Amino acid sequence: MPSEKNAILKIESTGNVPLHVVGRFLSTLEHTYNYIYVGHMLLSDSTQRARWREALFSKRPIRFALWVPRQDRLILKSVELHSPGSWEFLGKLNPLETIRQYLQDRHERRKDRQYKEPAEKRSMALDNLLRENQVLSGQIDNARKLGATDEDLKPMLERFIRKPLLELDKVENARIAGKSSVSLSEPGHLLMEDGQTPLQGRKITLDDDD
């Protein structure tokens, strides 16, 4: 995805979290980013059937992180060490926006302190969220025009989009991530919300209240 813009994912968080939990969250976030990056890359060029087959059916272990070019890998850009503080991660726009949409949805649904939702309902909510992802929907439509069938697309989406987000969901039971936002990393660019028309004049966050 060499032509895709760089972006910054900002995740607000509070302190008093065990260090091993923070480490697991960060490593899972990177894993999720790598898989979603590969998923978007394959969907954007579904004519590479040999690479699709390798990604889905290879009998040897594949380190998909190595499929992410060095210049596109997730970077911890900055950290604010107070409570609430924040992390900023630099990477490519499409995978970061997909992750942000997931974090937004989870953050909104758990605002109620009594919020408890079984894994099955969270899985259904994720499916609905992915259907609303405009970039992903566009790539799926384009892949279909290039000849990809539902039998091709279902395992691709399961392995590289849905499953990594569900793994992040398990880690997020620790409630590390709060408000999140995505902005283009180049100065002067407009900020994006939900993959729609750029919005000017204010920073996009998950909600405007505390």
C-alpha cells in the first residue's frame, strides 16, 4: 500500500495498569495492525491469487509482519505519562482507521459502568462494524469486480480482519484504551472520522464529553 497516507492513532488511557497487561496490549495492537495491513493489501489487489493462496492455505508458518514493509510498520510516536495520558502510533491510514473504529465502538458500548456483554454479542457487534467500514466495503466490492468470490473473501476477512480485532477485544477487557482518534500525519491535513468526508476545524475524538 505504498500510495496510502500515513496517519497517527491516538489512544487515551489511564494509569494504574499492571505492566504485563500494558505489554500484552501493545504487542496485540501491533499484531492486529500487521494482520489488518496485510488484509487491506491483499484486498486492494485481489489479482494476486498466488499470494492469497499462500496467505490462507500455506502449511508452513508465515510471519505476516514481514509482509509489512519496514517503512509502513507501526511506530510508537509519543507517550504522555500522566493519568489520563495517551499513546500516539504512526502507521498507515486504513489499518489504523479500522482499529480506531473498533476502539470507538467498544468505548461507546462500555460507557455504562454496568456494561457486561457476552462474547457472542461483541462478535455480532464487530460484524456490524466491519460492514459499516467504508474503506473495507469498497475494497471488498472492488475485489468482487476483479473476480473474487464470497468463498475467497470469507476466509480472508476472518483471518486478517475479524480474528485480529477479536484478539484485541480479549486484551481490552482490561479497559486500557479510552478515547481514540486518527489524524493524517502530514501537517495541515484535515482530520478523518469514520472514513467519511474530511472534517475541518476540530480534532476528532470518540466523544466530546469526559
